[in-house]
Amino acid sequence: IFLLNNAPISWYSKKQAVVALSSCEAEYIVGSFAACQGVWLEELLKELMVLIKTLLQLRINNASAINLSKNLVSHGRSKHIEVKHHFLRDLVNKGRIILTYCKTEE
């Protein structure tokens, strides 16, 4: 769910097309897809001349997926993840998005 001024503006639900080997990988892949959607929404809002003052914030409920996107410490366990899913890491390293931990209950 994407929120703008605490109001939902977009949501998406789909069965994952990729088989993940761990919950970390599954969350990482979903985070990458969400980042793509978020960047698209940001660009759309810019075209509509809506001023966005804060960075895009993704809330992920897997601390390992957040750590994987911030550094390559887990490279040995994640080298099988397809390159297209590392878009999330690129956005985090460029400072375009912020990842925060979100409890599953939330």
C-alpha cells in the first residue's frame, strides 16, 4: 500500500512469480518490486507537479532483507538472487529511498 498524506493512493497484491529459498530472499524480492512501483509513483507525482518533500520510505518486516539491501555482508548467501532484484540496493545506496523495519502485526 502506498500512502500520500496518510491516505492510500495505490496498492498491489499478487502471487510471487519467483521461488525464493528463504524469507529474507522473498522479502528482498518484494521490496525490489515495491521500490519500482514507488519510484514510478514519485515520477508520476512530479509530472502532476505534486511537491514531495520527503524520501520514499519502504517498510519491510524482515531485518535480514533490510541488511542485505544496505551492504554485501551476506553476499555468499545471496549471490543466487537475480540481478534485477538488486534495484532495491541501488536505490538505498543512492539515497533515493529509506528502508525501515515494520512488525508483521502492523
